[in-house]
Amino acid sequence: MSSELLDALLILEKEKGISRDILIEAIEAALVSAYRRNFNQAQNVRIDMNLGTGTMRVFARKEVVDQVFDPRLEISVEDAQRINPNYQVEDVVELEVTPKDFGRIAAQTAKQVVTQRVREAERGIIYSEFIDREEDIMTGIVQRLDSKFIYVSLGKIEALLPINEQMPNERYKPHDRIKVFITKVEKTTKGPQIYVSRTHPGLLKRLFEIEVPEIYDGTVEIKSVAREAGDRSKISVHSVSEDIDPVGACVGPKGSRVQAIVNELKGEKIDIVKWSDNPVVFVANALSPSKVLDVIVNENDKATTVVVPDYQLSLAIGKRGQNARLAAKLTNWKIDIKSETDAREAGIFPREESFKLFGDDEDLDIEYQEDNDY
């Protein structure tokens, strides 16, 4: 009995990752439940398990009192002192009450309780593991689909990919391998519930961290991300070293790094722009691939007016306003785009400041913008 029980505990500890102490506690609780249910006892009992000998004994715990009202829970001073003369009022006496056939009945009744405790412990381990992976990226395998969710296996658990977190240009099939962004980990009565996304901007950020070593080691920083999943995204990057071109590092040799991300996102176009603490430069870069003639900043309203050549107005605004909308999200500035003709008629262009900035500032990398749209 002892070797079999010990072997079973060791196997569960190894396979399920549950400590032996938790398992022993679960078994003891199960045996208490089994004793009370099968022997119709309401006593305050304690189970003594001896793994060395394989024995299990039941002890009833009774409080020493002057006058006994409930013999199941209390014992008189006289009776207690017959056991041990040192017992006094309010002490606790333990009396062995192990039934003869307790082993057989306990094994049958305790099995379900032990199984439940083991399951709860497993759920706790899984929750602890995945709560640390919130806002992280994982590779999963599509298991099945219904009208609300795609069920993605992440190894120990199945995650939910809601329909509103699925990319509109993707079609998923069972056994497809996909990368997902963990948005939320919840603890429920049925165990941990994990929600994942394919549309979250965090997915794009994590993909760049995987593909670009300079981002992973902190040499290049991702400052902001704006995304319309499945169609187009913009990402702003900054290098802490003047010797490293942040845009070039993200693009990679012959575009290999960014192309790997585009392939993972099923053709989603990505604009990589250089970040700047100067809102004029940053907004101009964010409107890539459009050329910008001037950016007029209103600090109080956190708004900008951008002047572009007449022939580039539609390019700057983008299809259904997408380019301007993404640029505004990326920079966190309101952007109003005007053509050069309209700006001249309004008397806001040209300005001496814009000539100095756009004529001399090397930070405004508009020449590179034609090549960083993937």
C-alpha cells in the first residue's frame, strides 16, 4: 500500500507538475469527506497518513469541557483525564476512531474528491503560467471553428480567437499554425480562459521584436504602432545609436525582415517611419509615402495642418482616408491635410520656418519613404 501510494504521488508530481504536499493535502481532505459521508459522523476529525507504513488513521478531535452538550465534539474533564491526567479545560483530545473497513470505503469515495483537487491544482498551474504571457505572442494550432470563436491550441490549453479579433483577409482551417497575441487571461470556475487576437497592434510589435535583433536588444525602439488589420499598418522606430538606421534595421537585407512579417500577416502592408520628438518631422514622416511641404503645429489643440503638393493630395489622404487616419493614430496628433494651392490661397504657405526645416533638416527622410511601404 505504502509503495503504491508513494509511487502514484511521484508520478502525478512529475507528469502534472503538482507538488506532493498539495496531493497529500487533497487526499487527506478527501478522506475526511469520505469518513463523514459514509459513517454519518459530524465529528471534527483529522486524518493521519503515514507514507512510510502505508497506514491511514482517523482521529476525532474533542474539546475538554466541564459539561458536555455534544459528545461528538466535546469530552468531559473526567473522561479526558482518564486518558491523560494532564488534560485541562479547553485542551483538545484526539481519539482514534478508524473504522474497520475504512480503507475500502475511503478509496472509493475519495477518488472523485482527489481527482477534483488535482484538476484544480492543474488549472492553477496553467493560470499562473499564462497570466505571465499576457500581451505576449505565441504560436498556436487551429483546432476547430464555430460562429463565434476559433479555438486555438496553445499546448496545455485551448485559447479563444473571437470573430472581431480575426483578420478579415484570412481564412482559417483546422491544423493551421498561426501566431496570436494574448489579450486577456481570466480565471473562471471551469479553469483559465485565454483570449487571443490577430488584429491587435501588439501582435505587429511582437513580430518586429522577433524578426529584428536590434529591437530585441534595445538598440532600436518601437515608439508607436497604428494598425488596420489585414490592410495597412504604420510603425515608428527610433535608434538609440546614431550609427544605426532604425528604418533600415527593420526592413532588413533586401526587405527580408519586414517581408517575413508581411507574410505572417497575409500581405498586410506596413509603413516603417522614423520617429522624432519634433512633431513637424514626425507628422511629415508618418504621412509616408506622400511628400510633405510644410507642417503647421497648433500645440494648444494638439493639431497640425499639413501642406502637400497638389498631385500628392490623394496619396497623402489615402484610400478612404486611411493614410491620414493611420498617421494621426501613429503620432497622436490631429492632422488636417491641405493641397499646396489651397494653402497658398489661405495665406498659410509658404513660411520661412518650413523652408528652413524641410530644406536643411536631414531628419525628414522623405527620400526613403518610397521604399519602406511593404
